[in-house]
Amino acid sequence: MSDAVMHGHEHHDHHPTGWKRWLFTTNHKDIGTLYLTLALVMFFVGGAMAMVIRLELMHPGLQYVDPQFFNSMATLHALVMIFGVVMPGTVGFANWLIPMMIGAPDMALPRLNNWSFWILPFAFSLLLLTLFLPGGGPAGGWTLYPPLMLQTGAAMPFVIFAIHFMGASSIMGSINIIATIFNMRAPGMTFMRLPLFVWTWLITSFLLIATIPVLAGAVTMLLTDKYFGTSFFNAAGGGDPVLFQHVFWFFGHPEVYILILPSFGIVSQILPTFSRKPLFGYESMVYATASIAFLSFFVWAHHKFTVGMPLAGELFFMYATMSIAVPTGVKVFNWIATMWRGSLTFETPMLFAIAFVVLFTIGGFSGLMLGITPADFQYHDTYFVVAHFHYVLVTGAVFGMLGGVYYWLPKWTGHMYDETLGKWHFWLSAISVNVLFFPQHFLGLAGMPRRIPDYALQFAEWNFISSIGGFVFGLSQLLFLYIIVKCIRAGAKASDQVWDGAHGLEWTLPSPPPYHSFVSPPMVTDATAHS
Amino acid sequence: MGHSNTRCRLLGTTAAVVFLWPQIAAADYALNMTRGVTELSREFYDLHMLIFYICCAIAAVVFGVMFWSIFNHRKSRGAVAAQFHHSTRAELIWTIIPIIILVGMAVPATKALVKMESTGDADMTIKVTGHQWKWRYDYVEPGFGFFSALAADSNEARALRSGKDPGAVDNYLLNVDHPLVVPVGKKIRFLTTANDVVHAWWVPALGWKRDAIPGYINESWARVDEPGIYRGQCAELCGKDHGFMPVVLKAVPEDEYFAWVEEMVVAQADASAGADRDWTREELMAKGEQVYTAFCAACHQPNGLGIPPAFPALAGGAIATGPVDQHLDRVINGKPGTAMAAFGGQLNDVDLAAVVTYERNAFGNSAGDVLQPAAVKAARK
């Protein structure tokens, strides 16, 4: 490393301190930390809403909240968890890790990076402010279906502008990630040597750029229908309420892969480390991820079979949906083949990764069942669906992220986290989340519709059990918060390598890494690449 | 299928014992989809169970391999990691086998779907219209129709902190004032649509739900095999009282059905009678209270205080104490962009006259005026 480079490096380390450091930062690690902090805060905000929902559903009868408020809790819980937790959380991982994994000093577009984060606090202020407006928060479900959504009161424009802000943030973040991966790779870091986490985020970014504008268009049409006299979705004015559902789900289905693909990537990093064995079938993992993303554009109508469509349409969307099971299966089999004949240890990240594989697969099975159109005419809009998407999103996307936090926290902070508490957090979460969501399969099959604040007596027992699971799961996450704070403040010094089985460029940097990750690019060869 | 039910119950009981909660252990657990009472529902149920068992078999193999690895390939047992990282043959196998399984699932699913969409040759047609928050059923050929809303005792008990025990209510939240009555053994074509927002009409025993969408008419069919009362609910979020608009379907033998139809036709004629005469204030107030309870109280509340600002108060409200023609206009035409529906198509002249008169003279309002059905008829033009 030349003196000039060293000098430049030191010069750049003079950055603002205090709050200005965070407000003006263009550093990928600072911005990554901001994203992850926002996601954690929103995890507790959205979680508190889930607690209200589970509290009201614990017993039959309405005890605590009126139905309108219940509906706005269900609506905001979904919007906060999707747009406020999983999306910013995975962008936080991308910011921290992509430059370190591809041997770059920082992201390609640092100022854009700052902006794409700082839009979000405004977006969520707008969204959460609606709870204090006349008429209350949005209560038409996160899917925002008209004409019901058009009955929203003063909250309507706030929600729509909040969604626009979140979308703009996501698009800017995606552009930055694509620009970074295309341009900032170290010499020898070819595409087929990229760590799988980088691959999944590259594909996710393209999904975001393709679909967020579609959502923006849909919600803008809602806005003009409400305030400017258009009739895009108003049947009486010659419009079509079903048009919205098509446009929304054209965004909505790729969106579910936007939420899960980064966690696929995280799990694909964790499993080889604690199996002490290279990832099985790297190339087929890349192709499977790309196939899933491609197919996700052709299955949107499986969210709305009961809306009514021609037989040919129903058959097309059923076959297309079933076909996604093939690349998804390939991924699961490859993860298991990675573990097969490895030398396994079970630190907290590995526990979360294994739980991810098992529980995400259960969510995949229920997803396959939902894709069978005739049976979907029974399953649709019941708690079976609620159970399904919480298995793929909570024990899928969120468990992947929790595992990722434990995996990279020593690298980020330079301290080891408390392994005993981490295991406690895992076992409490893994058990309670199943008590919470598994009975919801039974509720749905037995006939309980989703999004209802009160229910008939035959659903009482499972709802009670589900609520107990929910409270334990919610409280367990406070332990997670404590573990993170404890790890940031103190803990055993982490080595550069951290985990003895870890491979990849991020583990060649000190723990914590320098402010600018790689000031001179490392040389990547087959021997030093991921596998 | 009784065998599988036993197994499911066994699982449920095991789960209950684990929790050791007296309330839980004593309870009856609903676990699975109903097999229903129609050809379609049985076919969908069998399909559901077939795919469920296939998923269980795949899960047993996949998780079995995984847990074998977790127990035997652990470092603490001295396992040394192999370094293989791909096998073309294995990857081909686990791509091709799932494709074969999926094709195997797609064949019966396609057959069932084709059958579901065959709505022709129906013996009769019922039009189902979703309203916030009740259903309207129109029997197309005999030419009568009625609203079907949550039963009064459920409606009282479901109020926030009502103090009433849901357990004491007959079929809490799954009972209505006027059930849908159909004959057994007849192919019935259901046409679903909606008046305001999207709803979904669902009776699990029929095997399907259908969205009811303004501006659309969806077709479905059912032939109920066994007499009985079958209950369901609205399945698409439709606003505040989405959880409180159940569906009750009463299937009866054909002769009983025809007797019921005759009754209904006579009752319908009685209900619209009196549109030409003058009504006394007391008659209008009594009738108006019934209509108010059925159509208005869900939003404006039984005491007329509403839930402002979404659902304004009528007690002392600007419309209910303002000019009578504007009041009538609001009830007939609704207020676009809000939950206030246009009731002109739902209520006859007598009902409209009565409910407007009631709203102007109840809850402490004292407009004092009386609106006659004839005036409503004139205002409609």
C-alpha cells in the first residue's frame, strides 16, 4: 500500500462527529447502521401493533379496541413490517456487506445512499401520524383495495405519500447496489465468484426497480380517484375495481421475493461457515434465484383466484405458481446438501439458519397448497393464508435477518455477542413463533376468515394459544435488543476471522473494519473466493 | 377420511397436553377443512388432503436427511467436513422428481377446476349482493329478495365491552335474521356482485368462496346434497363490520322450499303495501325504528351518536335537523367517497319515509315533521 493511498485514507477519516456524523454521512457502514437501527425500531413499532391484534383476538367478544381501530392496526402492522422492517433491514445488510464482500472501499453512489436512507424517517412519520388524524389510520388492509380504500378519511394522502417516499428510497437504494456490484468489484471478483448474498441482492435490486414504479402508479390512481374526480377504479364511473388488484399484485408478488431473497443470501453465507464446507451447487443457486425472480412476474393473479377470471387464466396462473416450487426446491436441497457430511457446530447464527430452512420450507408447502386453485377457493382469505405468509416472512425473512445479525455482529462491532443469551433468544423465538403461527393453519382450515376482530366460539381455543405464543415471541425480541446493546458496548474481542469456518473478503478485514473498507483492492482468485 | 380425522385429533390432543392449561385441555379443537355437502366441496377436500399428504411425505424425506446430518455430522462427534460442492446428477434428480410430482398434482386440480367453472344447466339462480355490512339475496325467477344481517343477539353481544358472554349467544357471529333458503338436490347458480366495496361470499360447506365486486357479476354453482343449516362469513375485508356479516344457508327438501317461496312472495307484497296511503306519525316512527336498526345503526349507532368523524352523529346532526328534502336526498343517494351508501335502491318508499321521519324525531331531534311515502315517490323522480 503506497504512502499516498495511506495518506488519503487517513484524510478521509476526519468525518463529522455527534449527530452530524449520522445526518451527513456518506459512509456505507454508517448508513448500514442507520438502516438496521430504523428496521429494529420499526420491528418494535410493528410488533406492538401485532400485540394489540393478538390481545383483542385472545378471547371471543370485543374487549379492548373497536373494529375500525383493529382494522387500522392490521393495515399498519403489515405496512410497517414490510416497508419498515424487512426492506430497510435487508438494505442495511447490503450497505454494510456488499462493499466488504466485493473488495470495494464504499458504495458507488454515497450521496444518493445518504438520501435514500434519510427519506425513510419522514415516510414513517407520515404513515404513523395517521393514527392521530380525524377518522384514524388507514383501515383498508395493506393491499389498499378500492373501493374500500377510497372510504379512508384524512389518512389517505398521508399513506399514499408515505408509500411514494418508501418507493423512492427503495429505487435509489437499488440503483446504488446495482452500480456498486457492476463497477466496484475487486480484480478477479468475477460475477460467478460473488458471494451468494451479493447475488441475491443484485437480483432483488432489479425486482425493486421493475415493480416499485408499478405500485407508485397504482397508489397515484387511488389518489386521483379520491381527490381529482377520476374513475380508474370506480365501477359507477366506468372504471374497474379489479384493475387495481391486477396492478397491485403485479408489484405485490415480486415484492414477496424482494423480501425473502436477501435472507436466502444470508442463509447461504451462514450454512457453509458452520458446516465448514463450501456451499453446495453455487451455480445452480444463482440460476435458481434468477429463475424465481423471473417467474415471480407471471404468477400475480394467484393472490386473487376468487376474484373471478376465465378458466384459461386460472389454469395459467396455477401452473406458473406450481412451477416456482422447482427452483425453490433446488435451493432447499442445496442447503441441506451443504450441511451433509459437514462438520457442524450450532452457534446462534447457525441455529437461526437451520430454523429458517425448516420453517421456510413449511411455508413453502402451504404456499404450494395455496397455489392449487380449486383448494384455494377454500383457503383464500382465511387464517391459513395468514399462517402461510408469516411462516415465509417471520420464520423466513426475519429469521434470516436475525441469523445474519448474530453472524456479522462481531465483525461490525469488534465484540463477540453473548452466546448463551443468543441461544436463549433463538430457542424462545423458535418455539413461541410456532405456538403463534402453527395453530393459525387449523383456524384457517376450520373456516376463520382473516382480518376479523372477533370470531365464532369454535375458533376460541386456537386463538388463545396463538395469542400466548405471540406475547412470548414479542417479549423474546426485547432480549434480542438487550443482546445487541450489550455487544456494542462490550464483549470479548472478536478476531478478524470471527468464525473458524468463515470464507470471504469481509473476514480478511479487521473487526471492526476500517472506515473505508478496502482502500486498495484485494486480488481475488478461486482460492480466496467464497468457495 | 375418518381415520385421518382421528390422527389429527390425536395430534391436537398431544399439543394440548403439552400446554397443560385446564381451559385448553378441555376444549374441542377444530383442525381441518370441512368435507362439505356438495360434489365440488368433496372434490376440493380430497385434493387438499392429497396435496397435504404429498407435502408430508416430502417433508419427512427432506427433514429426515437434514436431521440425520444434524445428529451425525456434528463437529462434537468428530465429524470431518467433506469438501464436495456439486453433483450434476444429484441436482438433476432433485429438479426432475419435483416436476413429476407437480404434474401429478396438476392433473386432478385441472379436472376439479373445469368442473367448478361449469355453471351451465342450472335449475335456479340466486343473486347475492354484498352490502356494508349485510347480504342481499334475490331469487330471480320467483322474483323476490331480502336482506340478511347478523342476528340481533349476536349484534348486541359483539359491541365493544358489551358485558354479554358470547358463549351464551346462539351461534355467536354465525347467525342471521333471515337465512338463505335453498332446495336440496338442485343445481343452483349463484351470481355474486356488490353494492359498495368488495366482499366475498363464503360457505365452507359448499367448497368455495366468491368475491362480490361492484360492477362485476361472478358465476358459481352448488348442488347441496343434504338438508341442514350451513354457516359461513364474508371473507374479504369490507370495512368496519367485515367480521359481522355472516352467511347462513338453509337447505331444505324441495316441497318445503316451495312452501317457503310462497310465503315470501306474499310477505313481499304485504311489505310494499301502504305506499299509497297516508301514515300516522306513530306508525312511521315504529316502522322507522325497525329500518334504522337494520340499515343505519351499524354506523350511526343505536343511540344516533355515530362514531365521529368517520360516521357522523345524527343526534343534533346538520342533515337530520336540516331541510327534509336534503335529508331524504342524502339517504336515497348516499355520499360518494364515504361509507354512506345510496339506500334508494335498497329500501322501498314506505321504509324510506319511515326511517327519515324516525331520524328527525328520535335521539332528541325534534324536527316535528312527518315524511309520507307519497313524498318519497315524488322525490325519486
